[in-house]
Amino acid sequence: MTSKLTAGQYGFLIDEIKDARVRQLRGNSHLEAWDIRRHLIRVFGFGGFDIETKALDLVKEIESPPGSIKYSNGGTNNKTVWTVVYRAEIRLVIKAPDGTVLTVLEDGAAGDAQNQPSLGDAHDQAMKTALSQGLKRCAVNLGDQFGLSLYNGGGTQRVVIGSLVHPPQPDGPATTALPADDAPVLPEPEPGPAPEDQVAPEPEAQPAEKVDRTQHRTMHALWRELGYDGDANRDKRLKATATILGVPEVSSSAELTKKQAQTVITALRNRRDQLARTGGVKAE
């Protein structure tokens, strides 16, 4: 493959990766999958590569009912959550500008989504993670610009530096030896379990939105049509509201949520329309 690269492609691939491209996750250095795709386009051009999914398999789907998970803060899940794991096998095909296949790279990876409140979202996240990780494992064979140096202790110092097989150099004869000052070889980072504080926290209950002025005006207009106009009928209006909502009492319309207000409005409109159709007496 290397001898068929242009001098520009070769020069970019053996260059040192920029620190700004490297992200940190749980103490490990990595590249984002979208950045891998961006640099595949930059180096090989639009249509200069193919990404194929050879396999995508569901490994595990775990349902955790309410109360079955204990969080580090002492709480527990108050609703069912899902953990899903997928395994993906990816093929990355690199092509020359004329469409000739230069190399075919294959690898696989697993991806998960932990403790998600939506089963659909859990599947979606786990699949995307497995596919992205598989692509990154394929692309790392293209050298330092695609994250190879990060396996050497998370550093950005070049580990490839050059290749004995490369396109003709415009400024002199081909290199016949590799540099002797390679970067020191450090252990590859080991993936570890997610820290407790990385586990998806139980979603906090959000306060319900209160009835707004538009809903207030709509409700009062309907009350007037039904004969509940003015402060003198306030108690009757609140009693009717409680009846519609099926609650013991409502002390003030300001206590209503938007959802409750919409329920009352719908009921009032239905009553108004029924009275209009039947010519009946307005309800007290």
C-alpha cells in the first residue's frame, strides 16, 4: 500500500498527531470516531475508502427492575432500566485515487449502554459504540494519525516515524534505514470497569410546569360560557375543577400543572359543546 501513496499522503501519515485531537476517558487517551472519519476523508478523499459492517450481533440485554440497582450515593433506581451489549465486526477498505484497493483492514469490538431508562436508546447507543470502536480498531493500522501512538502509554510522540516502503521522495533518494531513537515502548492501556460515578445516575424528577396565562384565559372564557363567572363563583369553579381531575380539592388554579389545565380545558369544551348541541341548561 505505502508505495502507492502520494508523497503528501505519506508525509501526513508519518507526522505526529496533534494533541488537540486526543480526548481522555476514564484515564485513557482516545480519538473520537467522527474525527477518524474526518481524517479518512482528508487523507484518502471522498469515496477513497469504504466502511463495511461484516457483523453486528446482540450479546446481552439486561432488564433491571425498580430497586435492583444500588447507586454510590445510596439511592436506587425507581424505574426499570436497561443494559445492552453489542459486538461488531468492521472492514475498512482503503483505495487509491483511481479506485484501486490499497489495503483491507478488519477488526471487531464490543460496545455497551448501561442502565438506560429507554430500551430503544440502550440498543441504539450500544450499537453505535460497537460500530465506532470497530472502525477505530481498523483505522489504527494506518499509523499515528489514527491513534497508534496512543497505545504507547497514551502519548502523541510518533511511534512509526517512517517506513522503508514509501513513495519516491522529491528531495532525494529513498531512506534505507529506520531511525534508532524510537519512542520507549510502554504498556497498552487496559480498559477497566467504569467507576461508580460513571454509571448512569437515576434521572432526577423534574418539577411539573405550571399552568400559563394563555391556559388561564382559555379556562376563564369557558367558565363564563358555563355560568361560572366572577369571584362569587370561585368556590364552584374550584370544586368543578377537582371533580374533573378526580382529586379531593383544588384550593387555587395556580396549583394546577399544564397537564391538569389541559385536562380541565378539554372537559369544559366537551361540556360546552354538548350543551350547545342539546340546548340544555348550563351546569351549576
